[in-house]
Amino acid sequence: MSSDATPTPGMDALIPVINKLQDVFNAIGGDHISLPQIVVIGSQSSGKSSVLEHVVGRDFLPRGSGIVTRRPLVLQLINLPPDESAKKDSKYSEWGEFLHKPNEMFYDFDKIRAEIEAETDRLTGKQKGISPQPIRLRIYSPHVLNLTLVDLPGLTRVPVGDQPKDIEEQIRRMILTYIEKPTTVILGVTAGNTDVANSDALQLAREVDPEGLRTIGVITKIDIMDKGTDALDVLLGRVIPLKLGYVGVINRSQQDIAQKKTIRAALKAETEYFASHPLYRSIASRLGTPYLTKLLNKVLMNHIRDCLPDLKQKINKMTADAQNELLTYGDPMYDSKKSQGALLLQILTKFSADYRDSIEGKVGELSVNELYGGARINYIFQEAFAKCLDNIHPNDGLTLNDIRTAIKNATGPRASLFVPEVSFELLVRRQVQRLEEPSLQCVELVFDELQRIVSQLESKELMRFQCLRERVVECVNELLHKCKIPTRKMINNLINVELAYINTNHPDFVGGGGAISRIFEKMARAQQMEARQQQSQPGQPGQPGQPGAQGGRGQGPPGQQGGPGNESMFSRFFGANEQGRPGGPQGGPQRPGGPQRPGGPQRPGQAGGQGGGYPSAYGDAGGFGGERPPDRLDQVPMTIKASSPQTDKEKFETELIQNLLSSYFDIVRKNIQDSVPKSIMYFLVNSSKENIQNELVRALYKEELLDELLEESPLVAQRRRACKALLDVLRRAGEILNEVRDFNANRTSTAY
């Protein structure tokens, strides 16, 4: 660097402002905010370290083979005013300071190099490992411009020595975490004796800055390029264009370093080289380290100026958020029991209000991603419970034989002329009982949702005190259990009320007459369809008029037939004469008389004189030769079930019961579908809302429990300290930004 390095007038305060902000935020650790900075990237042996040393004008970086830079180095260059530097001895006009060693000044730059190596080994060891923890170095000199640079480890592809196998991926991830921030200006260093199209630095920069708006290219080692080749097209941006352009520099060779060639001499030789080169002399004013330093200073100041308004706005917002968060942690000091009691009462009141608001849908931030609180309870009522009841069929679990058996059991030893009501009531009670289980399940689902609401009410006021939170949740769960008991009892009573009295006079009940009319209409339509089919196929076997057809109907003259033309519906199903009895000689019961033997119908299953459908009382041995004596009855089975309906009368009775069951079950289902949600809301939901605060105060608002309940958890105390430290830093950052008075707040397009 030349000794006449002076900062740009009017904007010289911007870079020191960012330096102060970096120091302030580094004090608390973490990446809280992205600050404008220049990040230097490049592959190993591309000349990164030499470029930085030429910018500073001193030898101070570690050298060697392999990875030398193994931790990020945040280098803050601070220009000293000429009047202050003149007062001091030239030996002490430049010095460095490390942030990890405050108030210790390094005037010997060889000691700065040794401290960088020692601090690197302290975290990474001597095994060539890397660490993302940065080293912060500040250099004061009258020969530098205000500048902040971040030197990152060089890209490598093959691990050497004890380096981890994924060393390339580790370095790549570290570099991306720095350059992907839009507030970062990328300084990509590429050796001139390599193909710039294969530059690792420019390839990484293009990933995060595809348009090249915040990337500066630096081409090193131009003086040692192969004969016949040059970097003119690259420097003019004809190969890979960058908005901020390219700068060519010439570093000291290894021989120059060994011969102790000073950087000042190297900078002079660099200027002479570009000025005398036949190709580069036309652009010599835009080449060399002095031009690069001024360009970086100008780019960084303009970049800071453009970022400053957003930076102020972001810091102000973070300050407000930190203040609000700190308020939620409360004051750790309590003067008396009275203040503790007031705090406890405030927390219990807030929790009770949040519980009610969650159920009523009055929460401050309504979710747009999923249902919450009372909306989930409504979903249980409308989607889960209602659809479950709608899917229960009135005749589910009832077979035709079950209905027929119930009818027969209701008649006792007598044959019934009409369907007995007892059978209908027996069957309808059995079906109504099936509504109890889903109703009780609905209670449990709503109970679970209320517990879910309680567990999600993680207010920061309550989270301060772990013991209080546990006791509050326990107390509310006990209240919900108390409310669930009368709720379940009410649901049981609703079902028992429906079972206690079968109201066949209900206005919506179809009734016996209505059900019979429906069946008659259905049967009439079936008979008409059957008649049309018979007329369309005359003379076919099995038609009326042929012997044995239709179970005895059609035998004899037409005036005596049991067809629809001459017998009424009731006479057909409830027996007006013997000819018209359902089933005829093959169907229903026979008229009293002697057994039809021989030649009469055989017993079911009997063939060729063998055993019938019931087991013989006498077995297969004895003097009867295995045959049942004709004057002996069959044994009565242990279990007798009604067989499938065989007669038209039984079919009619079964269908009649099914119609009555469906009609009455629909009435009861609507009643239960309406009453169960109302009961749950009254006994469980509303009762818990009304009593939650009283229950919490009754159980927890006691003087002897104050110390136990308001014992703050260590995690909350730690969060309060961290929040307070962040708030102090943000306030200090705001004060630093307010020191900048004469920067252009309006964003103008600046040509870098």
C-alpha cells in the first residue's frame, strides 16, 4: 500500500460502524444479524493470503504447505489519521489487536502470525482440521483504508495427513454459510495460470450470486502465465462477466519471500509491470493492489450505505421483539407475599381466559393450517359422531330368523292372528341400545380435546414456573374428570329414557297401518309384475292351471282359487279358509287330523323309511331294527331356532317388523343425534369453562403454596439472562447506527 491511503470523504464513518457492530454482536455469540462484509474465497495456492498481505502492506499471515488458513479470519483494517500517526514513532505507528485478547497490542507482526497459529491450534489441533469459529483481528495503520475482510480456508479436493475424508465438503459448507447472505460481497481469487472457467471460487460464487451482482474477481500470478497466453479477455469480463469487474494483481514469488523482498518493493514492481506490458498498459489504471484496495473500500462503503436502512429497521424490530419477550419472563424479584399472590392470581386468570378463548375461537392468532380448540369439538359433533350414527342401519345385527324367533316367542303357546307388539318393543330396544356406545365415545373424544387445549396453552407467563404449570394442568384435568362423570350419566339417561317408553304415537312414526299399507303396495306391484310376466309367456311349464303349481294355488275351478282376484289381503295372511291358507298343503301347518301315512308327506329329511329330521328317542338298536316306532314322538332338541321364513304370512310379518323398526329407530337416532352434543356442551364443555378459574383459585391460591408454585425454573432464568444480553446489544447497535448522520438514506443506483 502507498503511504497516501486516505478514506473517502463523507463516508469514512460507515466501515467503522460495521466494525463496531461486529464486535458488539460477537460479544454475545451467535449469528443474530447479517452485516455487510467482504469474504475472500479461493482454492489452495491461488494467492489469497498474498493478496491480503499486499492490501495490509505487512507480512502477518501463516505460510506453509497444505491448508494454512483453518479458521475464518475476520480482518478489520482501520485507517489512522495522519496527525495521530505523525506524533508516534514509526515503529509504533501500526499495530494489531485480537478480540480474544482485549487491550493487548501487537506491534510485531511476526507475533501476530504466531498468535493466529496458536489460536488456530487451540481449537483445531495440529492435525490440519478446520473450525467455523472465527478469529477476529483488528489492524490500525495510516497505510490502510477502512476495510473489513473475511479470509476463509482454501478449497481443497484431496485430504492429506490426518484430515477428515470429507474435508472438501466441510470447507464448502463453511464458505456457503458466509457467501449465501445477500449482505456479503464476494472476492473470488483465481490464479491466472489456470483456466478461469474451472475456477472453484467463481463456481461457488455463481451458486449464490448467479447474475454476478456482488462478486469481484481477482486474477493473481499474471506474470507467470505461459508464454503466448494472457488474461486480457478475463480482465475485461469477456469470459465470465461480473458487474463489479476483475482486478489483476502480481504477488511475491516464493523466491521473493525467501529473499525478504518487502511488500512496498513488490507493489512498486507490480505497478511497473502493468505500466510497461504491451497488453495490460491500456488498463493499467485498473490493475494492481492499490486499485484493488480502493475498489474494495468503495464497494464496501456503497454496499453498507445501501444496506444501512434495512439494517436499522431490522435492529429496531429485533429490539422490540426482545423487549416483548423479556416482559413475558417477568421480574425475578418479589418484595412480599402480597406481590407473589398478585402475580399468581394474574397467571391463573390469564390461563382461564385463554382456555375459554380457545374453545370459543377468540384466540389472538387463528391458525390457517389446522382446526384448533372449539372448532375441533364441532368437528367431533358434525363429522365423527353424526356420521357414525348415520351409518348405523336400523336392522344391523338382526337376521330374518331373529325377527321370526322374536315373534314366535311373543305369542307363547298360541298361534298369533296379528303381529304382537311385545316382539316389536323387544327388537326396537335392542337396536336403540346400540346408540349408547358411540354416544359415550363422543364424550371421550371431547374430553380428550379439552385436555389437548390445556396442554397447548403454553403461555410464557406460565412457562416461567414449572411447578405451577404442572399443578395447573393437574387441577384442570381433575376438573374435567369431575365434569365427565355427570356427562356420561346424562348420556346413559338419554338412552334409558328412549328405552323406558316406546312411543308408537309419535307423529313421525309410520305406525302399523302405514307399514301395512306400504307392504301391500309393494306386494301388489310384485303381483302385477308377475302376472304380466305370466301373460307374456303362455303355455310354459309351471303356469297357473297346472297341477302342483304355486304351492297348491290354481288347483280346482277359478272360483275356488286363492289368487288375488277372490281373496283379500288379510284373509290371505291371517287365514279366512283352509284353501287359502298360505303355502297350501306344502306350506303352512296342516289341519288337525290323523297322520298321513302311508302316502302322505314324509317328515323333513325322511327318505326310504329312514330316520327323520329329529334324532330317534330309541336309537338304531333294539327290536325295532333301527326304525322309530310309529306311535313314538321325536325328541325335542336342546335348542330350537326358527327356520327361514317359509310362508307368505311369516314373510309379511317379518317385513312389517322391519318397516316399523326402521321408522322408530330413525326417530330415536335423530333425538340422540341432537341431545348428545347438547348434553356434552352443557355438562362438560360449558361447565369446565365456567368453573376453571374458581377451581384453580380454590386449589392453588394459598399462602403456604406461593413459594413452591412461584419457584422459577433454571431454564427460564437462563432465557431471561440471554434475552436481556441480546436486548442490551441491540440497544448498543441502535446507538452505533444513530452515530451515522450524513449517509444517503435514499437508495440511489451507484456504479461500483
